[in-house]
Amino acid sequence: MKRGEKNNDLETAINQLKKQKNAVILAHYYQKGEIQDIADYVGDSLALAQWAAKTTADIIVLCGVHFMGETAKVLCPDKKVLIPDVNAGCSLADSCPADRFAQFVKEHPGYTVISYVNTTAAVKSVTDVVVTSTNARQIVESFPEDEKIIFGPDRNLGNYINSITNRNMLLWDGACHVHEQFSVEKIVELKAKHPDALVLAHPECKSTVLKLADFIGSTAALLKFATKSDAQTFIVTTESGILHEMQKQSPDKTFIPAPPNDSTCACNECSFMRLNTLEKLYHCLKYEHPEIEVDLEIAKKAVKPIKRMLEISEKLGL
Ligand code: 13P
Ligand code: SF4
């Protein structure tokens, strides 16, 4: 089969299995286009958690990375949660080992612990409230200005939230290898070539990159902005999978993926997200494997800060 060609047999087989097994396919915007196209729901990290919490399906196939599968499992302990490739991890989640984070929390009594959703369930189990990039600002602002807060693990998102909320949260020193890779020089070069283009950036990018942005937001917020904007051209500074939905929603607009620093590659892909393929999705539905498992004791603690996030988001209409 040629690149870009549709695999109709595989798609038909996946749809049949999905029906037979009462399964739902949830996909993140960073998944390959063919996976986004077959999913029941495509969204950002917050939307994936919200859909998982609501679904009546018996099986959730989480086409994303491991922490997203864990979040779904913690919210739905009685459901089977599958992931096409169990090795789809996350460098940001890996930058925050649970034992070291727990020690850090212990060393700072009296601090409220806010963790980005890109963490393991074990990190969430020592967290007061989880946030995503869609709701981080509002959740931080829901605490009094003088609240002592630990924010982990993304130092770029933490710095950004500190700057827009005028807080001084204590930050864990973690980062995502994809978003850290964007290059100021290459974005400036692209801007010179496309002077009317607007720069859209995810808050996991470094502050030097965020300074160049016309709009900063989560994947869902970037998509919404691009769809509503009168501009015609956008330089997109996040994982390039989001371009699939941007282009679908605005077929006449031009979306240029911002390139990483250290390669000749034109766009920046998350190697973990891209481990999932249509073939692996088919196999995981057929054999109901690999399955996401979370230790029960950890899950019992981790569910509280996740539910707290969902409750606050609902109140805020997010
Ligand atoms: P959002 O989808 O919440 O913007 O998160 C981006 C991300 O890094 C997911 O891994
Ligand atoms: Fe993790 Fe970064 Fe990949 Fe998102 S893009 S899954 S934060 S490594």
C-alpha cells in the first residue's frame, strides 16, 4: 500500500470489531491522520478525559500515549482500556519520576500540588488537582493569590502560567522533548518568508519561542483560534498531527508546521504518539491487548485530583 492510500479493509474490520465489542475509540490530535479519521472522538487531553469519564462503552481504545490511557483507566476502573502500542510513553511524564516527585512534595509541607495531566498515575496520586493546558490558567487562578503551589512537571507551562497569573509557583524541572525542540531562528526565517502568517504556539514551548507567538494555547485552543481567525496562513508550533484537523476544518487556509532545531525535517512529530498505527489499533481491538493497568491503591488516590479537575472544568464551561 502506498503512503497516504486508504486501507479500507482495515477500517471496515476496525469498525466491525468496535460495534461487536461495544468499544469506543478516543484519539488525541497528535495521532496519525488515519487514526484521527477512524476515531469516535478526537480531542485534546482534557476532552479525552471528559469523554472517558462519560462513555457507556465496555472498552475504551485510547489512541494517544500511556498517561492518557492511565487517566481513562483511573476514571473507569471497571472498563477495559486498551492502547494500540504500550510503548507510547511521554518524555514529559518520564521527566517526573513518582518517587522523586513525592519526596519533593514531602520537602515542601503546606504547598498545594498541581500536576499537569502529562504525568503517571503515581504522580497524580500525590497531587491535589490535575490540570491540562486548556484549564491550567483558570485552575491556578481559582486558588488565592498567596497560595503556596508546587507545579509539575512542565517548567515551560509552569513559567508561562506564572507569567500570566502573576504567581510564583514552585516548578518541577521537566519538559517535553518535542516542544523544547522548536527553534526561534527557524520560526523567524518562516515569518520572513510568510510575513502575514500568524504564529500559534503550545505553552509547552520555551519562553523564547512563546515570545514570537500571536496566540498561545492548548491543541484545542489553537485549533479553535485558527478556525475562527480571518488570517489565511499559520505557523503551527506544536506537534504536527494537529495540522490534520486544522486543515480539515479550514481547507482554504495554509498551515505551516514549525520545524525543530536540530534536523532537516520540516515538522516536529512526537515519536511516542506516532507509535500507534491503524494495524496496531486493529490488533489491539481484536485481541484486547495491550491493556492499561493501574495499581488499585494508586488509582484510588489518583482519581481524586482528576475528578477535581473535571468538576472545576465543568463549572467553568470548559
Ligand atoms: P493538549 O492536548 O492538552 O494541548 O496537550 C498536548 C500534549 O502534549 C499532549 O501530549
Ligand atoms: Fe509527551 Fe511531548 Fe509527546 Fe505530548 S508531545 S506526548 S508531552 S512527549
